[in-house]
Amino acid sequence: MRELSRRQATVVIGKNTIASSLCRQLAATGINVLSFFISRRPPEENMLGPVISTLAHQLGQCIPTARQAISAALQMQPPMSFRPIADQTAALLVNPLVATRAASETGCERVVIVIDAMDECN
């Protein structure tokens, strides 16, 4: 793992704090916030795979219509975990949000996705 200078470590901690504060403030206003915070672990542990499944889980928790679409996508073959990230993103995030919008009389519920330290992913 690469060593961080004191200044770099301060910047990393500062960005994480800002992202966390943003998530809390948005959630306090009633906005659905999906978040994923990537830590400074050894590179082999920071893979992109868990990002989509974590965000999809959070989406399903806060919007029932999305939960139904996510559940249907997870029943498809081959299993979602074996599909490319772009396919996972479409099936587990984009399509459920589109289904939510189509089912809503007032339009789409507001959803903000925050991914912190994406540059740390392999």
C-alpha cells in the first residue's frame, strides 16, 4: 500500500467528512441518499463489484417500487454477480429508478447517489 503524506491524509479525511455531511444533510431533507464510501485498503480489496450491489440494496430499502424491480432482476439468469458492471448498473439501479418514475403519479422520487473515493477502486 502506498504511503500517504500528512497533507494527503488530511485531504482524504476532509473529502470523506464532506461527503458524509452531505449525505446526512440530504437525508434530513427527505431526499433518498444512496452512498458508498471506499476506504484506503490494499488495492486487491477495493474492487468495484460491491458498489452496485450495496447501492441497489439501499435503493430497495428506501423505495418499494424499486425493490420490486431489483428483485425481478435478481431472478434473471445468469446471476447478476457474473454480469458486467454496466449490465448490473442498468438492471439494479437504472431500470428500477425508471420503473419508480413510471409508477409514480408525481414523477420520480428524488435520489442522490454519493460514491466517495472512487479513484481508490481497481
